[in-house]
Amino acid sequence: MSDYDEPSRDGMGNLIPLADGQFDISGFRFGGDLDPILLDSFDPGEGEWAVQDVDNPFGGNTLFGRDYLRGPTWSFECFTNGYDIDDSLDAISQMGSIWKAEGLKSINGTYQILRYRLGSQTRRVYGRGR
């Protein structure tokens, strides 16, 4: 079993704790007061219903299929917190390479883990950065 959040663990294998309002993807933390990337806004979106209904070809009604709720698209607006332009560009480059994770996206069924802490709870979201 592979652990997609291994970079988010310390030398003992424990997940590195997050501060309130902080996010972590593959060991890159952002949104915390001292992180190189801060959040201007975060929108967890809303899931949409996907339906498999079809028109009945023999009458004026609908043949009902399965309905399922799709996961929402999360959106982040960020800005840098670097000491100078070089620090800021480095932070943007780091986040971009982790977010894109091109090798990960070319394999069916793979995903990334985005950990986040809001209030006293730390949670995980499984998906792919896009």
C-alpha cells in the first residue's frame, strides 16, 4: 500500500501537525501565517448532481437512471509572503510543481491528498490539483 502523503510525515512517520487555516499537499504547506504562500480566499464549492435519466423513446416520460453527487471543485486565491522577489518566485514554483504533479496525473486512479486544518479539526481531501 503506498502512502501519497509520505512527504507530509516526519522522520518517525507521524503526520506533521497543521496550524488553523493551513493546508498541506505533498509536504508543501500554505495558508499559515508564516508560510510562503498565503490565502486571499478559499471556496470549497458545492457538489453537483450527475444524473443518468433518459427520455423514453416510446412515450412522453423519462426513464430514471442513477443519480450521484459529484465532488465539488475547491478554489484558492493566493499571494506570496516572501522576503523578496526570489523567495516569492521560488514558492510559486514549488507549489506549481506539486500542484501539477505531471507524473501522477498520467496514471489512472492515482490521486493527491490535501490535508487542511480549520478550527480544531484536521481533515483530508482526495483528488487531483488542476
